[in-house]
Amino acid sequence: MALAIGDPFLAPIPGHRVSAETDIAALTTRLGHGFDDLSELRRALTHASAGNTRSNSYERLEFLGDRVLGLIIAEELLRRFAREAEGDISRRHAKLVSRNSLVQVALDIDLGGFMILSSGEENSGLRQNPAVLADILEAVLGALYKAAGLDAARGFVLHHWEALIQADASPPQDAKTSLQEWAQGRGKPLPSYRLLSRQGSDHAPIFVIAVMVDGVAEVSAEGGSKRAAEQAAAAEMLRRIGAEKEN
């Protein structure tokens, strides 16, 4: 199933040769909608290493898909949890559009197997890279939106995010708030956060934030915004605290 530039034919089953075009078309079944023209879907699956130009890789469609996903999830949460406060819905939304959620869905549909990579990257592990899987899924959603419209994109999202939406009967806990309460409850100074680096493109930045709590080794995490990275770092610190407590 895996696609690589320079490999026009694939052999996922001994004795069979499947064209790359046919292989990409197989993904449309998992998306729940056909494509009259596979060029946008092919672009969504093409890693920057294999694109001749930036516009031929998935990055622009990723930008679109990120916004489409955010809109669909926001509408659905407002419909389902009409009585919840905005802050609670916001925390639900942040979790559902997070990298972890995207990676779960990408793995569910085996998206990594459809990625188009340069031959040099084929054995680099990119097909299992969480950041790349999340980006490619957003790009595929952007391609689906462009090809079939918002209703088709909504159908895909609501189907594949249903279990994730149902997983939290109550709004997820804000990690930064939980960490602050943990520190205050033990008479410690408030957690401090610092920016370690900013990576990625302008429209899809990746921030790496470190958090420090008195008496606990510093930990870091990344996110698509400073706020998201701080939340991820706080969650990682809470896991660290829990692990140290168990030990």
C-alpha cells in the first residue's frame, strides 16, 4: 500500500502489481466519498520531500483542513453540549483537534500507508511519525472539502471522531489549571513556562515549551500554538508527577 516516488507500481500482495493511482483511489473508500479528480488527494498525500514545489506538497491543504476540522468540531460540540459553558466546550474542542486525536484517526484508516514520499525518505520512519500523520490527515480533509464540500467533510469527521467525542462524558480537565492546583496545594511556587523553540512553517508552526515545577525535573512538549504547547507540557508534567509518586 505504501507509495514512494520512483515506484510507479506496488506489490502489496505477491504476484500482484497495483498502480499508484489505483492505490490512492482505494483511500476514497475509507473517506466515504469518491473523487472525480484524484489530483487534490494526491497532493494531500505528498510529503514536502516528494513535491517538486511547495504548492505540490500537502502543506497548503493542511492549512485548509485544519480550519475545516475546527469548524466541524465546534459546530458539533455546540449542538451536543448546548448547556455547557464556553470554557468547557473550548477544552473539549482543543482535545478533539489535538495532534493525539488526529493521530488516532490517521492510524484507524492506515493513512501512513498511502503517503507519497521521496525514495530517500521511504525508510526514514515518516509513515509512523505522529506530527506528519496529523498534518497529512488535515491535508486529506482539506482535499475532501475542496472536492466534495462541507457536508462530505462533516460526514467523515463525525464518523471517525464519534468515539473521541463520546470518550469524555465531562469536559476534559485543563492541564495547566490542574498543575497549578497541584503546586498550590503543596505550598510550591506556581509552575513556570518557557519557549524552547519555534519550528515549522508560518501557517503551521510548532512551538516547544518547557515547564518547571519546584522539586520536579523540567519537561517539555510541543503544540501548534504556545497555548497548546503549554497545555501539553503541563499534561506531561502531571504524568511525570504521577509516575514519581508511584515509584
